[in-house]
Amino acid sequence: MSSGVAGVCDGRGVADIDQDAVEAGWTFEDLAFHCHTREQMIDLCRNQARQTPIDKKQFPAKHQRIIRGSTALPLPSRVNHNLSFFQVVRERKTIRAYQEQPINAGLLSDFLWHSMHIREEISCDPGLSRAYAGLLKPVASAGALHSIELYLCINRCIGLQPGFYHFDSSDHSLGKLCDLIDPCLQMLELAAASTCRAPQAASVSPSQGQLPDVLVVMAARYGRNASLHQQTGLSYALILKDVGSIYQQLYLVATALGLAPCGLSFGSSELFQQASGHPGLLECSVGEFMIGNPPSNAWL
């Protein structure tokens, strides 16, 4: 008990050392993953002097001050309102309904270019034993690794045949992997079904989700991250952070282009493996995103 590996159980069978975790709703899997990827395991260079530890209690996130009065800040200026970036940030929202007219290849090209195209190849940590090639894209990635590839399950798009494609972010091209085979159709149906469960306004009614024009599947090359972070145990945690960055980038670009964007909370790695033909542990799906042509009143 003094070492913290045993505790006294209450009437529900919950040990006192686990009370906080249980009350917060932690599952064993989530808590184990959180603890494993949040340890301080960064090695300092031997020649670098260790810095004096900072007493975090002296630097709270919000510093409370004793004030005598409060003055409201002015509203954002009209100049800022006219900037397209701030309009995009303000208008960004999830849209799960589509019109009969699908998107076209030109819009899809713009969507991919402004989201994930390779701007430059760089050398990271040159001169060190861990030196590696990195990439610069419109979206952020931990260590410039950019281990996540985009695959497109195209249901309907003017100028492109339905099928399952890989996006080449260097050549800005689509490589077709297969037609719209059964695993692809199942991924589209799963995407539509998952949107019906989400709390939302009147854009979609329960059990009536629409198939998206295009389903974007994010797949991570795990070995790319493991080559740098295997010892720290951060590989998968950093992949998930990259997924979050990509979600936001896709949302903003889709909004700027007038598309209907929707990030999904879950998908099927097995279906992706069947559609792509890739071994599931070498390249695994880690996120899904839907786009389509929104109804005329979607942005009102």
C-alpha cells in the first residue's frame, strides 16, 4: 500500500488509489496510453548543462490579479472581418448534407493542394546521428515527419471515375488502386451511418445519412515515426496529433472552397486494408474525413 500498487477497496470494489481515475471516467486502455506517452523521456545532450527545474506553481496558466475595474475591449475591426482567413475561421462548421450535383475534379484538386501538397523537402537535425529527411506541407507535423498519407474513396466526382485512389503529394496526382469494390462501398456506408449518431442540427436526420462525394482516409506509415521515437514510446501519440492537425486543415480549406466538410470519429482499419492492399501494420488507417457539394442554404 505504501508503494502505491495496492489499495483499500470500497463497496463497489474500487481501490482508493483508483478513485480519481474512476470518477473521471478513464478506461484502462486510455489511461495506460496516456501515462505511457506523457512520461518525461527526452534525453538531453551530454554537453548540454541541465537546466534548473522550474517551479510550476510559480507560473500558473492564468495569473490572478486584484483589479479595480474592467474595460471591455473593442470589437474586431471591419478590416479584419474582410480578411478571407478570418471569414473562414468564423464560418467553419460541419456539414453532412449534399446536393444532387457532385463536386468536380478542379475543386478536389484545390482541396488537396492547399491541404497536403509537399512544398519543400528539408534535412532535419543535420550533423546528428538521428539526421533524417523531412517535409514541409501546408499542415503541421511533429518533426516534419509527415508520415500520414491520404487515400480517397471517390463515390462521385465530375471528371474522375469512382474508385479508391492514393494522393501523391509530390506530383499532385491521384494513383488509382482499385474500382469502387465492396470494401470501398462499406467504408462509404460506415461513414454515412456514423454521421447519423452525431448530435447535430437539421442537416441530417437519424438513419438518413448521405454517402459523401469523397471519403478521405488518413493512413500512417508507423515505421516513419518509430524510426525516431521508438525509444520514447511517442510514435503513435504523435501520429494522432498529426491527425488532429490534418482534420483542422481539411476543415479550413474545405470551408474556403465552399465544400461540405465533416470529420469522422471512427472508421475501419480492416476495410482500408482490404481496399488498399497494404499490410495493416505497415500502413494503418488513423482517421477519416468526408467532403461533398453542400446544399445551397448550407452556409446561410
